[in-house]
Amino acid sequence: MPNILIRKTLAVSRFKKLIILLSLLLLLFLLIHAPPTSITTRTSRAVGFITTRHHVLFSIASSSATWPKRKHYVRLWYNPSTTRAFTFLDWAIPGPVSRLDPPFIVSENTSRFPFSFKGGLRSAIRVARVVKEAVDRNERDVRWFVFGDDDTVFFVDNLVKTLSKYDHDRWFYVGSNSEVYEQNSKNSFDMAFGGGGFAISHSLARVLAKVLDSCLMKYAHLYGSDARVFSCLAELGVGLTHEPGFHQVDMRGNLLGFLSAHPLSPLVSLHHLDAADPIFPTMNNTQALGHLFKAVNVDPTRILQQTVCYDRLNSLTVSVAWGYAIMVFEGNVFLPDILSKQKTFSPWRRSARADSNHFMFNMRENTRDLCKRPIVFFLESVRSAEGVVRSYYTRYRVPNCHGAKSLEDVEQVIVFSRKMELDIEQMKAPRRQCCDISPSLSESMIINIRHCGVNELISMRS
């Protein structure tokens, strides 16, 4: 009897060992012969996640009355070969459609929706519904839906880079509010203003399109289309992701002080440029914007990026808004003061005071004495060769003003830089670049923009 039990125990033990051995052989076979699915999937997702121009669909709100006067704004940034866009109109425009313009879509009838804002325009409903009509077209491979007005100037490459920071498969509502406190107070500090443009991820846009009409029924009392879209997104539980590169530009007059102190984020959009002076003083509005795009087309990420240099030898502080203008100040102006916006502009509402409580950013006064203002050099041309970009800026002379002796003969500033290429991680944590000024000044000032050293401070060295 004991022998039988021993034999049975040994048989069970051998059987267990055999099962374990077979399991190990099966696992070994799977490891050797099975395709590396997890690695392949991870790699393909990483490559496929890169957002390009092709993945962005622009929807431009316009009308048959405003399009002929504003189409030049859209033509600045729209490229029929690389940009996907539609222009939404109230009525069809007779005549042939230019290839330079996005295809036209006539908006659906919105007469069934209530509108009760006294003195407002019912077209706000039609414009809000552009969101639904754009999504309902079921265009292929759209990761982001971007909305703007016919006088919104987009900087497409910068917009694509900005949106690349976010996962388009999650719910994102990206934009910025107004530069004016009063406008935000009346509408919302958490609303993306439509003139500056805003972006909605495809996953969120498809849900929003299904419920938007019900929201339009509820929010008849609101003024604008952007307020209606914002309210519906709020009901979906989605908040605004602020990106400071979107600009509503609720201001008038000379935008030099505003544009010369741009945040570190890439420039994404500009709006309301009809209400401002031409950004280059010797040109009209259309010519000035076309001139700016000469620099945009060479180095879009660097456009308006502010770099500050200190010339200890000549006691000068130099602020470079690349591709636009350079301002030269006498003496040592501390960096925080240079980063605030010089008050060269006026509020959108003509009766308002342009004080520091009116705007949503830091400002410094602009002296009334023209001869005590910084010397300004405006962009003349941009050239690129063998990875080096040279931009040339010409002095804007104020009659009977001379300035510092070291600058009496300086008529031009030449800036050397390399094309600014930022990856997603650098976009998430940007750092201002540094610059050096050539020690000798004659008719030209020469500046070299470079990366700052790890411990380098941007200041007048003592």
C-alpha cells in the first residue's frame, strides 16, 4: 500500500513538472515568434500624433457685405495647397470664386432660433452655428476645428505648433480673452473671444455639434456668437485653455507698444486691424501686413518674439521684436520694465481712459516729448541662407530729434539669428533668448541672437 501511494505521488509530481515545462516552452515560443505589438503600437502612435497643417480645419465667419472688403486678410494666411478652410456666408456671392480664397458655404437658415439682445445682430446665431455646420460636413482626418472672423489674421504654422501641445482625442477648448478688462467683465474672463479665434478638439467638437442647437434656444439673450459657443461648452463641463498667442486686439491707434512686447508664446492671431493704424508707418494697412508676412514666411515661430540686449559700452538698452521693429533706449532699462507694453495705443471704446486699470497687462507710460521716446527701427527686409537668417531694420526719423551721440549716424540695424525650431517640450516651457551687440557702431548696429547660457542673466553687466 505505501508503495502504491509513493508511485501515485511521483506520477503527480512528474505531471506538474511536465505542465510547467510545457508552459515555459509556450511562453518562450510566444516571446520569440509573436510580433512586437506593444512596441509597434507605441511607435506608430508617437509618429501619428504629430499634428500638421492637414489636421486643422479653419471655418471663417463672413458675409456677402464684408467679404469683398476683408478677403485680403484671409489671403495673407490661406494657402490652397496646404490650408484647409471654408468661408461661411449669409448669401452666395455672384461671379467666379478665386482660387486664392477658401471655398464658400452658404449658412443654413436660423430664423427658428430666438434672439433677444436689444440692439444686437441676429447674425450672431448664424455665426455660432458655423461650429455645427463645419463638424457636420464630416471632413476626414480633422483633429482641430478652428474658428475666426474674416478680419482675423492667423499665423498657421504657429497655431499648429501651439495645438500640438494638446491631445486632440481629449476635450480641449483653446483660445484667449480680450485685452480689455471691461470686455471680459461684460462677457466672461473664461471665454475665448471669436475675433481672436479659438480651437476645439475634434472629440469635443463632435459632441458640441449635437447639442449646440438646444443651447442656441436657451441663450437668446446673449450678444455674440462666441458667448453662445462658450455657454454651451460650459454646460458640457469644459473650461477654456488659455493661450496668449491669440489676440482679440480690442484697441485702436498705434500698436507699436503692444506688438513690441509679445509674450514668449508664438504669435497665433491678430484681429481688428482695420481699427488700428498700419503697423509700418510708411505703408497702408494691406501693404503693412504683407510686409510683416515676409518675415513670417522665413521664420514664423520667431515673429514678434522679444529679445533684449544691453550695450554697456554705449549705455543702451535694445529691445528686438523680431520681424517687426527694434526700439533703442538710452541708459539701463531693467528687463521687467521693457517687458511691459508701452502705451502707444488707445482703448477700443473711444470714451474710455487708457490707464493701467483698463487693460489686462502691464503698461508703461509713453512720454509726450517725441525726442525722449526710444529710437525705432522698422523691418526693411529678411534674407535666409545656409541656416542663418539676416533681418534688416531701418531707422524711423523723428524731425529735429537726435538722441544719444553714439546713435547719431546709425541708420540701420542688422540682426543675425537661426531659424527658431521648438519641439513640444520647449513649447511647454519656453525661455527667452539672449543677444549680443557688436562693440563698434557706425552706420549700422549689428545684433546676434543666440541661446542664453544656463546661468546667464539678461541685464546690463556691471
